[in-house]
Amino acid sequence: MTQNGPFNSPENSAQSAVQGKQIVGFLGLGIMGSAMSANLVKAGFEVLGFDPSEAGLLRLGQAGGQPRATAAEVAAQADVIICSLPNAAALMVAATVIAAAGRKSLVVVEASTLDVEDKMAARDLLAGSGVVLLDCPLSGTGAQAVFKDLSIYSSGPEEIVARLAPVFDGFAKANYYLGEFGNGMKMKLMANLLVAIHNVSTAEALLFGERMGISAELAVRVLSDGAGGSRMLDVRGPVMADRSWENATMKVGVWQKDMKLINAALAATGTPAPLFAASQPIYNAAVSAGHAENDTAAVFDVLTRMCGDSSTKA
């Protein structure tokens, strides 16, 4: 096992055959959790899940999973629990419930984007009950999650991460082991800094093209195959082109939370980040323009309005 590449080996494939019947529990069935749990069902796992939202429970049932009425039921029945939660308060509630279940064999995969200190607090709480918490944030959008186009940034006890390879293979394309607990979130912050910039730069380029008479649809196809291509151009470019940001795979309002985490880490490390700083007012303007519940591709609308145009297609 290395610290600079994904775990894809014959040994892991053999493990998958042996451990393929693990019961996987989900706490959090939002955009990401719903897509991940559905893929685990497809991979042959028994999947249980809880979310306070009826919509999340309904999606899990439609995917072939088993909705549960409480988080405690998930904690009592699952072998592995994956947390995909909106904030630190939700994580601490989940950790308290899991700890109360008193199941020392349980492993919890914390896949949310949260402050490292908050994850450590949950880890320490669970450790008192003999439960291991791993820090495993994800790189990828909700749209990518549907197609298992996710990378896992895993950190924590190496042998336990390795043991979960079959589960990770069920919902992600790659798992990168990064060492001690918390390194996963550090890498995630780096990734999100790039996403913030590339998303806005995609909007800039596509708007530039439209104002020169090049359709955004054509630009996405051509630019994606050249030196100016990026994953954000591939993923969010089409959304910008057809103005479909009401179908959110990462809501602008949620993204603001991630931006705050990056800002805090930049300040703590004294790292200059002029491009990231330049992108922030665009996301703030998207919220002010009523896009908090829309996909972050809505930054295209912000730039279009700055030109005095409307981004709504006739």
C-alpha cells in the first residue's frame, strides 16, 4: 500500500469477494449520499440508511436500499457506516448515537467536508466506545457520484482503510491513502481551492466565447480536448451552456461553507491565494442573486449580469 496512488490490486479484488456481503450503513442521504448508496446497492451490498429528510429515505428505497427510521437503527445493524453530513453539529449527533450503540467492531467512514478539528472531536468521542473513525472526504460532484466518478482521500489507521477497499470500490473510482488522520481533509481543501478557481474560469471562458459569437456548447466540446481543458469545464461547462443550474449537484449555499474552511486553512498557514480570493466575490454575488439553492455553475449567470445581459435562454 502506498501513499501516492489508488488501491487497485489483485489482493483487494480477493478481499472484495470475501467481504462483499458487509452491511453498509449511511447517515446522510443528500445529493452525494444518495448517489453513493445507490451504487453500493448495485455492487451487491446490503445498504441501510437514515436521513431526516423523507426525500432521502425515498431515494434509498427506490434504489433498492433499506431506509431506517433512526440513526440508532443504522448503528445497531451496519458493519460499516458512511457519514455524508452537512455540518459539524450533525456529525457530533451521529457520533453520539453510534457510540451509544456500543459496537466495538464498527468502523465509521467520515466522508463529509468539515473542519479537521471537528472530525477529531468525533473520532475521540467514538474511540471511547472502541469505534474507529476514518477521515475520508471525497473529490467529485454529485453528478460525478452517480457514475462512481469519485476519488476518496482516506486517512487514519492504514490497515483499516485497506480492509474497506471492497466498500470503497463500490462507490468510487479510486482511493488515495494519505496517512495520518486529517490528511484527507487537507488534500480536500487543496482540491476545493482548485475547483473554486476552475469553476469561475470556466464561466469566464464560455461567456467570453459567447460574446465573440462562439456558442458555449461548441466551446465546451472543443476546449475540453485541448490544453485549456479541466474537470470543471467537463462537468460544469455543459450546465453553464444550457443554463440548467437549478438541478444542483453542489449548491452555492453549501459551497460557501467549503470556502470558509479553505479561508481558515489559508490564514492558519499564511498562504497567499490571490486567485482564490478573486473568485470569492463571484460566489457571494451568486447567493445575493438568488442562487443559494442552485448549482455552483450559476456563477455564469453572475458574470453575464455583470455584462448587463440576461443568462436565461428564450
